[in-house]
Amino acid sequence: MPNDTPRREFLRAASAAALLPSALRNVAAAPANERLTIAHIGLGRMGSGNLKFAMETGFQVVALCDVYQPALDKAQDIARQSGQSPKLVKDFREILADKSIDAVCISTPDHWHAYMTVEACKAGKDVYVEKPACVYVREGQLMIEAARKYNRIVQGGTMQRSGYFFKKAAEIVKSGDLGEITFCRTWQSGLSKKEGYGSPQDGPPVAGLDWEMWLGPAPERPFNANRWGVKPDAFSTFRYFWDYAGGAMTDWNVHLLDIVHYAFDDKIMPVRVTALGNRYYVEDNTETPDTMVATYQYPKFIATYESRTAAPAPLFEETYGTAFIGTKASLAVNRSGYRIFPAAKGAQPIVENDKTKSAMNLPHWQNFRDCIKTRQRPVAEIETTVRTSTACILSNLAMRHDTMLDWDDAAKTVKQADARQYLEFEYRAPWKLEV
């Protein structure tokens, strides 16, 4: 799919650029061959991966920031292996104050995404922020407002949009070859250990960790190994606690449902959301459900999401993916490829799974870099990531508060007045989210 979709716009050139504040004008006017400087905040498993992708696409990494010293040391080694020598920082505010830094990558736990993105925009920096965009609906709206107010390029980490298989799937949906789409499915399935991640007791923070800074705007809690969640060769378990994230819904379904939005040019949002879920199998001290089903009513179709930790049976021959079910055929896509299942009885599926076409992260970072230079909106521009994140957050709220939610996209709120209190959160002092 070409990158010049109607969503994307160029900033006014020449005369308009002259009217921008100097901090913005300098980046917009940068020569095409000039190296862009970037700092990385949050250097766990995903953050370390983003660091490598940034260097591969030509960014000059000038600073690394994390509240956990071993993560900083490891990231420094990664940078040095690529011939770069960034400074090490423990307080992200030092990075935002550095006028020599063009962009920041935010790969922190989810509860920091909104604050750091808004502050980076205010500091005149472009942003690559991991998904989900936010933990609360209101945070996402302020992220968009900041990107617009300060004329920043903000790329969300929904990198599947830059993958060949997903672009091709979207093209097929738009072509009409599947017929009318009246139903979509997203899912992931597997079999977790019964003991899950265990139930460690609260205690003192691990050596080298600033726990108070890690918590930031989230509620004050004693240190717990699962709340922090850093583990060797695994994604952090903070994502399974409501204070910091939204479980599989905002970890996985943000990617899966995002492709539904992408295929319809991001012109859709669910008008009604409902969900059921619980902890039926896993026995540990995490909080989010191990089994969940959500239903989204869009103006022209229904979509469902299944999160199955203890029910590993695949759908469409895959353990995870996004499916478009049409009157003529169905299409299921994931990071390994896509399959088209003709509606005609006995017809064989059409399979595309060329592994040489599976790259997503590197082209996503290249798109971000290109857009910093052109000031064109990127493929996962922050508004798209916020919209998908919002749909996922609403389904978590519907489940947790045992209600059905009607979304008013014009007003950016739910029609149920008594549920509006759950769309925002008062940050713990001294942190304040202000555009």
C-alpha cells in the first residue's frame, strides 16, 4: 500500500516553515543527508530492539535512559557494538532538556507513554512511542493534542502496518475480492503454565532499580517482582497489572485490531463495546484475565477478540491473527503471512508466506526517519495508535465494570455518564499531564 494516503499531509513548505518556532524549524529544514540524533528512554526487551532498529536506519543515538542500571549497561554495550557512544541518563527529563536531540524513542512501561510523549512534544522533539499509546482514554486525546499543537511527528509502535503481509491484506480487503465484510475476528491462543509467573512477596527493590521513578504517575505500591516484571529473555510482566497496563487486550489486541482499522483507512471506530473475562486457569499474583472475549459493533460490521491462555486451539490454522470474513471469501493474516479461504465449498486456500517479506520493525523505523525529514505523517501516526488503543481500553472497562459502552467518536467519550470517570486518571504528585 503506498504511503501517500489521504491521512498524510505535508507541512506547508518554505514560507510556512519560517513561521515555526526555531526548535521546530531546525528539524524541518535539516538537509536530507544529515544524521538525526535520537535518545532512547526505556531499555528492556522491546527498548533494546528499538535501539538496534534505530541504529540500523541511520539514527545517531546520543543518549540512553533507564531507571534500572543493568538495562542501561546492556544497552550501552549494544550501542558500542554498532560504533556509537551515547551518554547514560537515569532521569528522562535531562534528555527532554537537551536541545541537541531531535527525537526520542519511548519504550517504557505503558503508564509512562502519555506523559513522556506530551513532554517530548512540548520540548520540540519528534517521538516514537511504543503501543499501546496510553492506559486511559483521556491520555490518548492529550497525546494527539500535543502532537498537533507542537507540530511533531509521532509514530506509534504498531509496526505491523509497515509489514508486507499486512499491507497486502489491507489491499485485498479494499479491492472487494472478499465481497462485503460483515464480520472480523482477532485472537491469540496458547497454553500458559498453571502456576503462571508465581506469586512473589512484596519486598525491597532489586539492586540498581529506582522503584519510585519507575512508578512515576502510577499509584504508590511496594516493590513486587511481578509488578516490575523484568525477566531474562521474556517480556516484562508489568503488563498484567491494571496500574500500568491492560493485559493481553492492550498488549496483543492493539496489534491485531489495529489491522482492522488499517484496512478501513482508519475511518472507523466501534460504536458499542462489550466484553467478558476472568482468571479461570492461571494461579499467580497478576491481575488481568487469562481468558477474555470482547465484541465491537462498528457501523458496518461486527468484530470479536478472543484471548485464550488455556485454550490453545487455533483459528484459521493459526494461533493468533486478524481475520476479515466476507461474502465471497475470508482472509486471515499474521506476521507469518496470510491465507485466503474462498467461500466456495471445497476450494483450496491461497497462501502467501514468503519469509523474505516478513520484515516489519525495520521498515517501520525507516518510515519514522523519513517522516522526520519530510514532515509527512507516518504510517502509524499517533492518532491511529490512540484510536486502536481506545477501542481496546473500552473493552477492558466494559469487562471490569460489567457494562456495555457506547462510544461517541465526535465527543471522544462514552454515552454512559456514570462510566466517564473511568476514562481518565489523576496522576500521583508531582506528575501532571498538561499540553
